[in-house]
Amino acid sequence: MDLSDLIARNAAFTPDKPALRYGGATLTYAALAQRIAAAARALKSVLGVGRGDRVAILAANSPDYLVLLYACARLGALLVPLNWRLAVPEQVFILADAATKVLLVQDALAAVAAPLRETQPQIRIIRLGEGGSGDTFEELLGQGWGDERNPHIDLTSPLLLVYTSGTTGRPKGALLRQEALLWNAVMSQHMHDLTASDHVLTVLPLFHVGGLNIQTTPALHIGATVTLHARFVPDATLAAIAAERPTLLVLVPATIQALIEHPCWKTADLSSLRAVTTGSTQVPQVLIDALTARGVPVLQVYGSTETSPIAIYTRVCGDLSRAGSTGLPGLCCEARIVDESGCEVPHGTAGEVAVRGPNVFFEYWGNQVATSEALREGWYFSGDIGTRDADGYFTIHDRKKNMIISGGENIYPAEIERVLNQHPAVAESAVIGRPDPRWQEVPVAYVVRKAAISADEVTAHVAAQLARFKVPREVVFVDTLPRNALGKVQHFLLKHQQTRGNQSR
């Protein structure tokens, strides 16, 4: 059995049940199962996709995103979701690092195709669109023949290769097996009391495991209905809640903020929602209060790409009274708070969050050093700092690593620093997060110059190579950076100086 069989079984039980709604059209479970089979058949027979081959997708949300996921599951191939917010050089790096065989790219995002044809000519590029020139996915579906399966595929087969921003300045590919998505879905179903009667509205991007796996794939596994939006748009989200009556929705703090600032927020009909799920290191209480004041319970989930992402959560009809708590370890995994030696610490003592279970990733693609640092005796060491109370509830306080979360996107300072330090006028740099009322955090760069350069020139240099949300919102020129005895930049001192400077203003 593989993960795609769950769709086929639901198609057998309820063939005419709506599985996916998108852009006014509906794809039933029977039609979804047929399209998955056709996609797997075409990938195998026309493009030669075999076990372990990497198939990348660069696109906004659409039903074919999920068709490709389950077609890859059937073939034992790996789907590589690409973040369309990344700059072209970042996307090219990921495609090369994954040794991608096939790339499916939406027409609107085709800027990546030209440099790929020059640097990675072996990648077969298929267009997700109609008209124009070049191979299209729709044409491909009609060209397949023969069997749509590869031998020796089961739930232990790898399925998702999801790249996360790297602490060493380059993204790392977290490899998730099919069984990780299966057990993640079981925990989502437990968390949300999710049944086939539910209707999930998905507005977060499917290139993140949050958009893909907190509710979307769990809903499809249980036979529920999912409405997809290509991207989050506040107007469209509020209109869909009122008109299509979804029962569940996942939002990040930045999207909650956008909704409550919308002119129609106070009169919007939210009565269909059983819960809104959100997650981040720390979710501002004011955002939770804004939803609960409208009668919508807020569930919190903690996890990461490496945990599929569900690891710790609060539950529908559970205890939601503990302000700031992200809940209890999930139904199918363990979590604990540990010290530097990996030993569990007493209740109330801060330490690193570690997670173990079948939802945890298998390895970082081609990076044994990073894998051995993060995975120890089956435990994933998250790098996040938290506490656990006497009742077992977790609260996440900070990040051991220097990751910045901006609008739901993870940003690692080392990645921006790598680009900054490539500029001939930059001697060295350090990047930290600054609190922001809209985005939660935004990056700020501290730069030591070795030649004349302006702040605008610094940001333009970064913007040419990295995604817009990674471009520093402020550049602070300094003579030196604070370092410890080993010469490592002490980012926490920069944060302390920034906080102190803000307080003195």
C-alpha cells in the first residue's frame, strides 16, 4: 500500500463526493483518483520517472499540486515543492542540489526556466498552463500508457523533499517518507476531530508543510472536502468563509492580522468555522483574542518541516485556557525538553524541544553532518527553546538558533549574511529579527564596511539574489560586531542593543 491508495479507497466509498474545489470547479474523489493514475502513468511511461527520482513543482496552489503529490507516492518518486517567493538563484540551487529530473512550472512563474535550460539542461520542464509553446501537463496526461505503478513501493518509501533555509547559509532538503504524512494526518484528525463531513479551506501555500499537511492532506485521507485558493487574499478568504461555509482553516499570524484589519472583518460571517488553527514560535495573544471574540476557537500547533509538521498541539474541545501554550505532544509522537547533553529537564525549566515519532523526517538530503546533528537516537533536536509544565503542556519561548519568522516564512540570518558578505564593500555582517506589528519579525542587517556603500546599495545587492521577504528592512552600519572568545558573532547582543535602543527612543 502507498499513500495514493487512500484517495483510491475514498473514491470507491464515495466516488461522487467533492474532494477538491478550486476556481469554481469541483473535482470528485473518483475524478481525483483517475487524474492521479493518469499523472503517474504519464510520468512513468513518457518521462521515465522511477523510484527515487525527483519531480519538482513551482506553482501556486491548485488541484494538480496534490495530483502530483499522490502520483509521486504511487511511483515511489520524490516531490520537491518550490517556494515561488524565492529568488531565481535560490530555486536554481535547490533544483541542482536535488538532482531534479522533471520540473512542472506555472506559466506565471516561468522566469526560472531560462537559467535552468542553461545550467541544468537535463531537467525536463513541463508547463502547468494552457496555450503557448512547450510541453504542458494536460498534454502529458493524454500521452501515458501502460502501468501507473512502480514495484516495491510502500509507506516506507520517501515522498517529500522539502527545502528549508539553512543555518549554514544554504537550504537543506528535509526528506519525509510516506508514513510520516500518514501519521501526521492521524494526529491532525485527532487534533481537529476531523471527519469526512468537514470542509477545509486552504489558503496557505502548499509548498510549505503547514499549508500541505496540517489540514489539507489529512482531510483528503479521511474523505473530507478541500477548497483551494491559489494564494491568500483577505477579500477572497472572507468571502469564501461566508459563501462556501468551511469548517476548518489554517492561518499564520500575518494572515490573521490581515483579516482582522480588513474593513469587512467585524461583519464577516464566520459561523461555519469550528476552529482556526495557527502556529508560530509565539502567536500574539491579541490575534487569538480577535478570533475568539468572534466565537471562533483557536488551536495552536507546534512543529517544523522536519516533523511533517504536527508535533505538539491543542485540541478541539480540549484545554484552550493556558495562554501562550502550544499544547501537548501529539497522539502519535513524543516530545520533551532537554538540556545541552540531551537529558530531560525538570518541569518549568527552559531547554531545547526534542521530538521523536513516525512523523519525523528521515534525513537531510545529501547532508550527513546536518542529519547527525539534528537526529540523535531517533530524537529530532529542533533548536527551539521551550518549557513544559507539570501537566505536560508545552510553551515555546524562543529559538536556540537565530531563525527569523516573517509573515509565516522562516528566514535564517546565515543565508542573508552569506549574500551580504559577497559584496566587495562589505567586510562582515550580522542579521537579526526586529519585531514588526504586521509581519511578526523583519530582518535587520548590521554591516561593517571596508569601502563606501549606501544602505540602498546593500539592500539592492540582497534583493538581486534572495526573496523579497529576506531583504533587510534596515541596514545599520557599525565599526565592529560583538563576538565571543571563539570569534563567533553574538547575535543575542545585537538583539539586546536593538531592544535597548528602541526603549530609549
